[in-house]
Amino acid sequence: MVEESYKKFMVPVVIIVLAFLSFLVIKPLILSITIGLCMAYIFNSFFKKLNSKIKSKYVCATIVVALTVLVFVVPIILVLPAFTKQVFDIYLIVRDFDAYNLIKGIVPGLLSSPQVSAEILAASSTLKSALSDYLVSFFKNIIMDLPNMLFGLLIFIFTYFFALTESSNFKSFFSTIFPFSKEHEQRFYDRFEKVTNSVLFGHFIVGIVQGIVAGVGYFILGIPNALLLTVLTTIVGVIPVIGPWLVWIPADIYLFATGMTEPAMGLLIFGLFAINWIDAIMRPFVVSSRAEMNSAIALIGMIGGTIAFGAVGFILGPLILAYAILMVEIYKDKKQESIIFKKEEPVTK
């Protein structure tokens, strides 16, 4: 009896230990693996349609992965030199930017006091130094991490390919370890799809579209360093509550401050009536309102996930929180159904 209890206790302990050790093994590659799994989920429908016409799943997966690499990865590699140049241009602007004289020109009365003037000058110098150091570090990290980035690209392609080819086996494997009934299992699949769509499509895809639309506007209006601004707008566009205004409004203020009135007016109009409205128009269209994930939970997940897991936590954080809430809801529904069933059960004498 004692030996049997010991075995029952040791099995979950061994599983937890092995799961933790497995996480440590894949942790250096977790960003590439997560992106590969997300891409496989996004393009799984296209893969299945293609597989219905071409019977070899390996050929279909090769076609899907190759198209994805051509559409996404190749353009990134092509624009990387221009992006790097624009980051360097920003570094030169930051290094030579005189915030003290800019403030003096806008609000001269603020610098009438020698003490205030000295504090603003010191703060301006500190900020300029910090930004310059950050950009220099950014360049250094890109150069140093280039081999790791190429290796990560290979891991991404590998994960993406096999996630597509084995997608049909994931569900059957999960069915064997799912702790609830088939009815609850199907309910979990339905809500899992809605939650995942809400995170991946409702936040990330909509944010990327916002960044692309903003980028088109930057280029048409002739905004300096448009490529860099496009990348930054895309990054903040996926963050709930914050959004693209965090990039285009400061850029617009800079244009007005430096005398570029026409592009500044154009960007102000474009930002208010195009960039800001993409979210309001696209999000309800891409994700139904009942499948929406609470923006506060998504934001907390992105921030907490980034702190816990690094860059990959930006994607993993909201998904982990969403799945945790989903499992609690499924468990709660199961308990409520059990209580109702017991109440309706006839009393036997």
C-alpha cells in the first residue's frame, strides 16, 4: 500500500521535474519555436486546403513555409540595411539635438530662472547621453547576435514545418491527457480557438496592419526615417490601450518643431483619420466581439510575459493568462453541471 502510494506520488513529481528541465533546454530557442507555432496556427487553414488538393503533407508544408519566407523573411532581410542606416541617422539626430534651445524657443519664459535653466540643461544632457548609449548598444547587439539570429531563423523554419505536418496529431494527443469529459473537451477546443484568435489576430495582426498603413502614410508624406517609424509603429500597434499614437504624435510634434509644417499637417490629418481608425474598424471585423480578450488582461500578459520570458513573453504572456482563465472557466462549468445534476437526481428510498 505504501509502495503504491509512493509510485502515485513520484509519477507527477518526475513529470514536473522533466517538464522544467525540458523548458531549460528549449529556453534559448523559445522565441523561434513560439513564432513557428504561431505561424503554423495562423496558416493551418491554408495548409489544410492545399493538402486537400496535394496529398503529400510534406510537399504542402514546404510550399506554405516557402511562401511565408518569401513574403515575410526576405523583405525583412532586404530592408535591414536601410533600417540600420535610419537607426544610425536617428543616433546622429539624438547626438546633435539641442533640447535646451528648442525649449527656449517654444517657452522662453520657462528658462528665465537660472536654477530652472541649469536643471533643464542638465536633464537634456543626461537624456541625450542615455539615448546615444542605448543606440550604440543596439548596433553592437545586432552585429554580435547576427549568427544567433540566423540560427534562430533555421529553428523557426524547422518548427513551422513540422507544426504544420503534425497539426492533425496534436488534437488526438491532447485528447489522451485532457482531464475532463468529451463534451468539455469539445467546449475547450471551441473556446481555445476563440481565445487564440483574439490574441493573435485581434491584437497582433491588427497591430501589424496599423503599422503597415502608418508606414504607407509616412512614405507618401515624405516623413524622415519612415522605415524606422514604420517598425516602431508596428511594435506599439500590437500593445493594447497604447497603440500607434505613441509614435506618430511625437514624430508630428518633432516635424512642427523643426519647421516641416506641410508634412506635419499631413501626418496629423492622416494619423487622426486613418491610423487611429484602423483599430476601431478592423478589430471587430477580424475578431467577433464575444471572442474578444479583455485588453487589460492582454496588456498585463504582455508586460509580465516580457519580464518573465524576454521578447517571446510579448506573445506567450497573453496566451498563458488567457489559457489559465479558460481552464478555470471550464472547471467551474464542470462543477456547476455536477451540482445541478445532483440536485435533479431523484431521491431513492
